[in-house]
Amino acid sequence: MKRFLRILGGIGYVLCTYLFVSLFSAVFCFAGDAFETFKNSDRMLITPENVEISGNDRLGREDILFTAGLDKKISFFDADSKKMTQSLSICGWVKKAFVEKSFPDSVKIHVEEFKPVMIVNSRKKSPDSGKDLFMMWFSDADGILFKRVVPGESSDNIPVFFLNYSTAEEDKKRPERIKNAIFLAEKWGDISSACRLDAISYEVLAGYSMECTAGRGLRTVIRLKDEFTSDEWVEMMKDASTAMDSLLAENQWAGEYEFDKVENSYGEKRHETIIGKRVQNIKKGEL
């Protein structure tokens, strides 16, 4: 009799366990289906119209939506703020990105874009072929190269810096060279309005060469050596600008400006302006 009761008790335990598991599974499946329905309901869907974007200047709204994966409807629960931030952060124009979800169906995106102040055209020998490779990058005011330049993105308002180097030692000095070029471009913009800066180039022996264009297609090169200080560079550019204005008033133009240091009778050294040989008579078109 006791054995029969034990068997009966075991059957009852198995039956109760089966009923409990079945009931739990049914409830779980029902809850899962209910949540899936709730998750994909119109109330919980983030649409492109419900995305607020700020801080963008160069990047269009559609570009940001596509990069973040918000160019189509997506459930609030499927939208991953961290992944969207990472996707935006690797976009060339984006310096920083911040993404915030707001329950139940909206997203706020704030981006901080890089501000291009110079295009750097850098030449370097390929370690594989030994051939010269030319690459153009946008640089910000801190000398950070942040994005490759593609056709149609450049602007006449952004000067180009041609930086030539071939050794590892010179490559280390690239950030400094870029910052110097940005400094020269900014200072020239404050000094002269008669001659628009087009490009700056750097050679190890020659230093910096600034190329600018005035009216009637007149071009000038201003050469600044590494040995001078930044204050001396500014003074030299001012001297060149003054000489340009004087020559233009007389219908003359100099195609090149160079500088050297001279010693006066007191043993003091200061720079001296050397106007290049190519002096043009604008009125008569003579050289």
C-alpha cells in the first residue's frame, strides 16, 4: 500500500510539474508575442520625422539619418544610441557626436563638425613600390588631418598646402609644418586684401613659399625661410604687402619676394626685402 502511494505521489508530482511548465510556457509565449506587438506598434516606432538634428553645417540631414540608421522606421527598443554614436563618429566631417533617445518615439542627435581651414597635399614615397604618392586631406585649425578630399569638396576660400617630405625624420615634423602654414595663411588674410592667397608649399631647403593672386591675373610668390621667427614672418609679409600696394599704384608688379638678414652698423640683424627680378609693367605688359 505504501509503495502504491509513493508511485501515485510521483505521478502527481510529474503531472503538476508538466502543467506548471506548460502554463509558464504559454504565459511566456503570450507575453513575448504581446511585447513584440507592442515593440513594433506605431506608438513605439521612431520615424525620420521624429529625429531632431543640430550642429550640422556641411552634412545634410539625410546623410546623418542614413549614417545613424534612422533613415527608415525603427522600433525604439531596437535603436542603439551607442552604435549610432559610433557610426556618426567615424564619419569624416564629424568631430564629436551625441545621440539621445526620448521615450517612446524620438531621438536627438547633436554633431560637432570639423572646420576645414586648409587642404594639405602631402607627398610620400610608397614603401612597396618606391613611387611618390599624393594625398589631399582637409586640416582643421589644430593641424589635424580629418578627411580625404574628394572632387567637388574643395573651395577657393581654402588654401592648399603642398608638403613634400621623403624621410621618416621629416615626416615627424609634418604637424608643425601644417600649423605654420595655417598661421601664415591666417596672418596673410589680416595683412593683405590686394593679393588672395592660393597656396603654400614647403621644401626642406627653401622653406615656405606663399603664392597669391591679385587682379588682372597677377601672381606673386613670397618666400619665407625656416630660420626666421613667426614675428619676423609677419613683418616680412607686411613689407611684401606694402611693396605690392606701391607697385600697383605705379602700374608695376613683382612676381617674387625674398628676404635675408643683414647686419647694421650697430651689429644688429634684421630682415631685408629682396624683390625678385621679374618686375612687370602692367600698363604696357612688359617684363
